[in-house]
Amino acid sequence: MTDMPYFLDTDYLTHVLKDALHQASPTGMTDGMATLIEQELLKLGLSSSRTLRGAVKAVIPGGQSELPALAFSAHMDTLGAMVRQVKENGRLAVAPIGTWSARFAEGARVSVIKEDGGAIRGTILPLRASGHRYSKEVDTQPSDWDNLEVRLDVDSEQSQTTLALGIEVGDFVCVDPQPEFNGEYINSRFLDNKAAIASLLTSVKALMDHQLTPKRDIHLYFTNSEEVGTGAGHIVANNVGDLVAIDLAVMGPGQSSHPKGVTLAMMDLSGPYNRHLIRDLESVCNAKDIAYSKDIFRYYYSDTHSATIAGADCRMALICYACDSSHGWERTHQQSLLSVSQLAFYMMQR
């Protein structure tokens, strides 16, 4: 593969990704992330609007607006947790937001967001958290959400004291992302799907910086409930002919996702993607020398699923960046994010 084209602003991608990772946005609490995206779009010269459900959308006008539009979707919501009980010992029982394993929650530093906007720090721990106290029981205890609790960084050893702090059932528990940018590798929780947002905005920046007018209208959708399965169900406009979601590529044994390029999803849990649109994407990869592979994801689906269920009449595809240990301690590669940006940039001009 050739070097990344000069028009992709790597520094911008890194800047946006860092800002996005540090903005907590579990499903149901995405207003801050929506504001961040709106501000970035404004810097790029684009106005945007927010749906009643809190998603952000924008349009880049094309030269032939009568043509069916091309839409890109990247979800802003992440995994998280919610307080389900204030326990007698003053600690908190929590329920997961989205689907993720309790084993990846153990040891996480968190902020419990109170109704008044204040935050109390804490740590998610298994019920038997000390080897000095529980010995082998630490290793034999179950790894599930019923076996976790939040230890708060305040003096509170009974429920009444915790309740007096203003904590109540339904408060959001935001998990620290702990990002590390180590050369070209990026490690962090919630690269799903902050990495897609950074890649998409980087492609938009390249288009705007070079004052390029796309042939058809380009719709940008930043959805806010993909992790619970309803992300794009309400947002796809009637004039959209093609919808391309951007999300993670599953890495691991039996998968063929590209570690540093783009992965074209052929099928996921919701079924096959549109083969004609995939051919268009593949032809761009071949013409522009973008490293890519094809893969099938058997255990997840993207924003296109909710759009399909809602009745969107358009061709749909999913393009992906590399993501190892998805919904856990995630890692991607800068080259993969830039490859996704490059593909999106060239698709915007078709």
C-alpha cells in the first residue's frame, strides 16, 4: 500500500479522537458528545441539527442534489453502567448499559453522575476483591454483573449516607477510557465508536479543506443509541440512496479483518450487506490503493440494522477499522483509521 495521501490531517484525527474519548457518552447520556461533534462540524463550515432523540445530523450539499444522497453513520454512544441499587453497605449495585462482559468492568475507575450534574469517583470491584481476605474465593467467584459493586471514594459505609450524597437509582456510571497513544497504536476503552467519528470527520475536513463539491448530497449521521440496537432507526432521510455505517472490525482467530487497513463487512448478525454497494467500495479501494479485506461478523450488527428495521429503502454497507478486544480493552492502529478516512473521502466524490 502507498503512504497515506497528503490531504488527510493525521494531527486532526488524533486531536478529535482524544477529545472524543475524554467526553463520556454512555447510551442515554450523550449530550456532551453531541455538542462536541456540533462544534467540530461548525469549525469545518457545516451547520448541523439535533434530532429529538439527541442524534446529530448534517448535510454537505452536492452539485447534483437531485441524485440519491450518500449517508455515513457513526455512533457516538458507548458502553457504561447505571446504578440499580444503593446497598446496605453504602456501595452501589450496577446494571450494564449495552452488552459487555463483567470481567472487563472489574477494576474500572468510574464517575457516578448525580442528577444535579455532580460526580463522585469510585471503582467497580467484585464482591470478593481482596486475596488477603478471601484467598482462593477471589478466583472462584463468578464473573457477572450481579457480582460487582461500586466502591465510592467517600466516607459511606451505609445506604443512608450514600443516599444523602444525592446518589440514586438511575444515575449514570461513566467508565474512564484510559487512552494511550503509543506511536501508531491506540489503546483505549470506547474506541467503539469514537474512532469512527474521528475518521469520518477527518475525511470531511479533507473535502472542505480542498473546497471539493461532491457529486451528490452527503449526509452525516452521528447516532446515539447503537449500543442498545436503535441507533439509526429514526434518522435516515427519504432521499438517501446509500447508507455506509462505520464501526469496528472484529479481530481474532477465525476472522479476516485487516489490522491496518479497511475491512468491508460482507455480513453480520442482521444478514448480508448490499453486494452492489460493497463492489463500489471495493472498486475505490483497488483504484486508490487502499489496503482492505473482507470479513463476516457473526455476533454483532451496526447502525444499518436499526435503519433496516425502521424501513429505510436504501443500499447499506459497513466499513470498519481494526479493533482488537472489542467491548473490552480495545486497541486500533492509526493506519487503519486513516484508511477508513481515505475510503470515505473518495466515496464522497463518486
